[in-house]
Amino acid sequence: MDWEAILDTWGDRLYLYAKQWLPNGTEAADAVQEAFVRLWRQNARQTIPPGGIPAYCFTAVRSTALDHLRSSHRRTLREAKAGEQLYEVNPVFENTTEQAEDKAALEKALMTLPLEQREVLTLKIWGNLTFKEIATTTGISPNTAASRYRLALTTLRKNLAVEEIHNEH
């Protein structure tokens, strides 16, 4: 299997997906890299499951990101007891001078979504996965994935419209 080609094709999307789980870009990049190492090691022992390479890769990144998240959470609790703050949450998008306000509004609206909706939205839009592939990746039914996607879009539209009204006044 050509893992380099797979990473070239899916790497940016997998990174964005990992950022939905992890607090900063460095941890998200680490999670994608670790997921690919795990996939490479497992490849000799098993075949790609139904759902194909994209779902397989997104599932691996999800699992790795959750492992990182749990590890970070435990570490944060330990350090919080010692009076230290471990990390801060970075924005989902890199800020550029052009369209910074729109990106900030979208980021704010995205972060108001429940994680389950944000995850499905990310997999559908940026991961370009089908609802069946999203179901395979997240362990939910395709109908649940579709419902969460529709609800996320509806909530985003509403939140962005409210934000626009507030900015006009």
C-alpha cells in the first residue's frame, strides 16, 4: 500500500479532523502521524475493512486523537492540582488578514456545536466522507450521522445569522 500517496491525498483533511479533538495544531499533527505509523504496522497483519481507505484512515486518526485527548486530560488534571495550566485552545482556522472576521465568526459558531455534530460536519465537509463512511468512523448509524449533519448546518446558519445581526447594530 502506498501510504505516502494516501497521506498526500488525505493528510490535510485528517489533520483538520484531528484538530476537532485536540487543543492545538501540534498535537493534531502528532496524532495524524501516529495514526499512520499504527496503520503501517497493522497493514502487514490485516486488510482494509469495509468502508475503504478514507474511513479506515479517519477511524485511525479518531482513535489516536482520543488517546491523545485522554492522556492530555489526565496530565492536565495532575498539573492543575499543582497549580499549572497546561495548554490553551487554539482556533480551528489559521487567521489571515483577508476574511479574518468571517473566519472568526465561523470558528465561534463551530465551537458552539456539540462535539458529536462538529465531528460529523468536519468529516462530511472537510473529510468528504459519505454518511456510511462517517458511521464506520464514529461508530454511529448512517441515519444518525445524517441527522447530526443536518442539525449542525441548521444551528450554524442560525448562529451565523444572529452574529451578523449583532455586527450590523
